[in-house]
Amino acid sequence: MDLIDLRSDTVTRPTPEMRRAMAEAEVGDDVFGDDPTVNALQERAAELLGKEAALFVASGAMGNLVAQLAHLGRGQETIAGSESHLIDDEAAGHAVVVGTSIRALRERPDGTLDLDEIVGAFRDPLDVHEPITGLVALENTNGHSMGQPLTAEYTRQVARIAHDRGVPLHVDGARLWNAAIALGVTPGDLAGPADSVMCCLSKGLACPVGSIVAGSRDFVWRARRARKLVGGGMRQVGIVAAAGLVALRDGDAGMITRLADDHANARRLAEGLAALPGVVSPGGIAQPAAGPLDPARVRTNFVIFGIQRDRAAVLDDLKARGILLNAYPHGTIRAVTHYGITAADIDRVIAAVAAALRAAPAIHDVDAPTATSPTSTRSRD
């Protein structure tokens, strides 16, 4: 039985064309800046994101880390969403490596932060008791709101607040490509207002490794130094950068436009799950109202849902049926569609979930998971 793995879009495999490109890649020493394939990828990414320059890094977490190192001084503070990847899923790198604090604001159901709360979160630079605000960070798409895309207009509003106070805006755009497809705009439209942006290649774009950090030339130079500091200087890395060049091609030759297929499969999955007895709203910012799962909340490739059954039993049953889903915070389950998943796979998942729910012990007197439900497992991506 073929395995259907919906734990994350990081489980993708490179396309045959990517494998050929990697095998044939022209390489050099990237620490010296003379790997032609890496240089071509960085130029292409900067072009797509509307920035002066870009830097290839090993991972999204590294991209966010070097961006913080490039923007912040020790003891400064970042304003960010309370359930953002930057806070919850990067091993406290902001504190351990960058030496900074974070002022966490609760995200709203659409994945945004309240603009007035952002304004109010800025510290008084004349008060010796307070840290100095040095950065505002957004996550697009916003994971815990069920992958909601943030619009260019909203990002411009946040950038204006930050810039009026002399502070840069960083966008953790691990799935910025998904946001662009969902909103019908270009990646450059979404990245334009930000001073820096990180975008993953190894999620929905199916590359085996790597992310991009982009911004001004001065910012990218500081980020390059930071990458070296954290051990991210790589040598003949054009072998993996070649896959990124394939992914970032225009139209059907690349991997960005096909993300619409993932979004359609996610909506198909949500519609099927919503019809099953025992599937409920995930609660929290993913779907604030109690009751049935709302498929209209699925705008990109995330489906987060609650169940009125023993979660561990359901996940174990699904694994035995060749279906892998991810235990997610607040007692929920997450499924992420990606390259290699078909509509037929989705139908098989829906049928398997229905069978697993029928077999699992019921949890009585539970309407839906809530934001205060215990978290047994966190997703890392």
C-alpha cells in the first residue's frame, strides 16, 4: 500500500528535472562567492521578490536567524505573533544566538496582528527599564490560523508603522509562494513592503533543501556574515541550488503556479472531513467558532481540524492504513497538501479518517478543541 504523507510539505521529493539539474550543476566555492549556480539562484530569487539581493541558506529557521542577526543588536526586541514559527519552533534562537527578546502579540483569525496593538507594543527608547524595539516580524502564510495569506496592503500598513518608528519589517515567508497564488498576486507584491523576507524552497516547491533570504544589498551582506557565524557557509552547494532554479522558473516550467493544485486538494480534503461525524472546528485562531469544520477557512495548503475521538488512537489507526497526519497544538490534527499528492489520494484519506473515527474511542462532552487544550506534539514546519 502506497504511503500518503500529509504531515508537512517538507516531505516532498525533488522532481525528475530537479534531479537531472542537480547531477549536472556547475559548481564553485560559495563561501568565496564563485558558485555560478548559487549566484544564478540568488539573482532569480531577488528578481521574483523585488529585492536588490538574495542569499541561499540551509533552512527557513537559519534564514530567520540570520535576518535577525542582520537587523538587531543584542538586547533589542522583536514584535511578532505569539504562535509564530519565530517564537515557537526555532529553539529560541532569538534569545540563544541573537541575544534579543520578543514581545508576543496574539494573532487574529485571519492571521494578522492588530495594528493598534503593534503600535502599542513599541517600547519607550527613553526608558532605561525597557528593551529597545528593533524589528517587527510577520508570518505569511500564517500557520496556526490554518495557513491564511496576508495581503500586500496589510503588509504595507505594518511596514508603515515600523518605518515611522525607524524599525525594519521582516517577513517569515516560508510559504509566501502559497500566499501569492492564493491571493492572485506576485511574490514581489507581498515581499515589497518588507525590508527583508525569507522564503523556503524545500516545502511546496519540492526542493530537497534550502531557503532564500532577500533584501537590500547592505542587508544581504550582513546576513552573509551572520550565515558564516552560525556555520552556514557552504562550499559546492550549487548541487542543491540547481533544484531551486528549476523551482523558480516561470509558469508551468517551475513549481510556483502548481501550488494552486495543492490548495484545491486541501479544500477537497476539508470538505470531505467536514461531512464526517466526529470532525469539529479546531478552535483557537485556526477557526474561532465552535461547531463543524469550516472548509472556507482553507485558503492555501493547510487543513487543521479537531476530532471528538481519542486523537492518538485515530493517528495510529491512520498510520496502519498508510496515512500520516500530524498531531498539532491545542489537541488538533493538521494535514498539509503538497507536490505528489493527488485528488485520488485525498479521497483515500477521507475514507481512512472516516473508518478511523468509527473505530476510535469517543471523547464525551467535548464540543471542540480550544486554545487552552493541552499540546502533546508540536509541528516543526
